[in-house]
Amino acid sequence: MTLAAVLFDLYGTLVDVDERPLSRRRPSVLGVSRAAWMDLLRGGLLTTAFADEDAFVGTLARTLAPARPDAEAICRGLLRAELDAVRLVPGAVS
């Protein structure tokens, strides 16, 4: 499936996320500060286009924990868990 667009649902009107392991657990799991995560977000992560999941996960791992050989696997697992937690809000049309 090729994505035609990405939608940011800021107020939870279209999708609901039960938990957010990528953004909430990633700093402690990787052993990096929350400030490092926020610096990455503010530095353009949310406005950068990534070719695929591998490119996104690779950027997270290289930027946040370059010395950890398991960083990509950790980030991939957290991303997968977060994506699996997304549900359409009842009544939202997809």
C-alpha cells in the first residue's frame, strides 16, 4: 500500500491511540534524555519525509543512540507497538 497523505489528528477526533510507546517509553528504554527526544522533534523530525519505516527507525537510532547496536531493533519494536495501538474513533470514516 502506498500512502497518499499523512494526517495529524491533534485532538483525537479521528483516531485514538491506547498507548504511545515510541514517544513515551523510548527515552528511558534507549537511555537518552527526554530533552534529546524533544530536540530531535523540534529539529525537523515531524516535517521530514522518510522513504520507509527503515529510514525512520534508522534516523531515530543514529541520532539518539549511535553507540547502541540494538537501538534500531528497540525503535522498530516501539514503533510497531504504537502503530498497532492506533484505532479509528467510532464514526470516523477511513
